Amino acid sequence: MFLKIVTIKDLIKDGAKNIFTNRLVSFVAITTVFISLTLFGLFYSAVSVINENVKNLEEQVEIIAFLNSDVDYTRMVELKEEIEKLPNVESVNYISSDEGLNDYKDSFKHDNDHEMQRILNEVVAEGENPIPASLAIKTSSISANEEIKEQILSNKEFYKVTDGNIVTEFLSKLNKYTKIIGSILLIILAVASTLLISNAIKVAVFVRKKEISIIKYIGATNNYVRLPFIIEGLLIGTIGALLSVGVISLVYSSLSPSIISTASTLMNGFTLPALGNLLVFLIPSSIIIGAGIGIVGSLVSLRKYLKV
């Protein structure tokens, strides 16, 4: 009867021994898991960055309703009160013609558009202000903007209504497609990783075939035979996962300053999520996915090649 007591330490030792014995096959399997989870981490980071900035933009987006020049101050106050009563409207602020011109000038200063600044200065010097008075409307949800814009435009006392929704819509669509592409790539690479780990286990089973026959003959249980190979798969997946988290952390930390510098020239208030916030999700999820791939790969191989 087989009497050997197996400890966790023994199982890990046997699993590590198998990895070292079949190091080339194990290296390929670890590398595939690493690539899979690195791509997963990069796509997750990209989605987090987009989500963060979409949220910031949504907080900044306002509907600007430009008033016709014949609308006096008293009527403007009435219109302001009417809009404040609309569903999903949080606040309405009046922007005079002079305030609007100053805001317009400031926006071109930020963009370093010296030619437009020059033209505006010439127009103002001639005593003209091309910017009409307007109402700045803050909504509770960006999805309500279109309906509110249509309601405002139905009043002929407004000649134009605009908002900054184009950039937000673009980022939202980019976020959606990034999630889809990332999910497809993760599935493809996870399948490839599972097959490679299965192949690594198959080689380990073949190498230890004689040893397995002997210990089975003297009474080893099926679980005793299977567990070292399952641990091997788990170790391969976990090693690949930890390597991917390390590389993502290094890349994110190294590139963050240059990304912020470049993106800030294209988008006011661009921010990146803190690395710690990303790792709170990435570390456990990568380890779970990596270990899961490893265990599944092991079980697939054991079922096919180990007749126990």
C-alpha cells in the first residue's frame, strides 16, 4: 500500500521540478501567458484612462445657447427661468457678450493661435463684438443634451445651440471598441496559452511515465498522481501573470509623464488613473486568470494523456 504523506511543499517542489525539466516547453507556455495577460493589462489600462477622461469631460460639457441680439435682459431672465425648469437641467448661467469674448480670447491663448487672437483684437478695436450673449446650461446627464438642445432651438429667440459633446462621444466609442478588441485578443491568447500549457503537461507526463506506473502499482491514488501536474500548470500561469503585472507597472510608470504632457496639448484637464488604482484590479485578476488558464491546461492534458 502507498503510504507517503504529501504536503503542499512537496507538490510545489514537484511542479517546479517539472517546469525545470521541461524548461523549453514551459518557457514557451509562460511566455504565451505573459503576452496574453500583458495585452489584457494594457487594454484594461487604456479603458481606465478613457473612462477617467470621459467622466472628466462629461463634468465639463455645457450646452451653450446663443441669444439673438434683439433679446433684452428682462426677456433673457425669463428664458433662463424657463430652461431651469426643464428635466435634467442642473444650472443655467448667463454669459454676457463681453464675457463671451474674453472666454473666446482665452481659448485661443491656450491653443497659441496667434493669428486668431490678432483678428479678434482688430475686430474689438473697431468697436465690434462678434460674440453674442448666451446661456450656459449644465445638465445632469450628457445623454439628455440632444433633447434639451432641440427644445431650446424650437424657440426662435435663440439662433444657435452648441456643446462639446463631439469629443465625449468619440472617446465613448473608442472605449467601447477598445473593450471589444481587448476581449477578443484575450480569448484567442488564452486558448493558445491553455493549449501550450497542455502540451507542457503532456511532455511532463511522458517523461515520468515509468515513475507514474511504479507509484500507481504500489498504491498511489489518482489525486496523488494528478496534483503535481496541476500544480505545474498553476505555477506556469501564475508566473506568467506576475511577470505581466511587473512589466505593465514598469511601462505605465515610465510612460505616464510623456503621455500626460502630449495628451494635455490636445485635451484640457487630461489625467491618468493612479497606478495603484489599476493594480488593485490587475494583480488579483491577472493571477486568477493566469492560474485558471494553467489549471485548465493541465486538466485538458491529464484527461487526454494520463490514464488514471
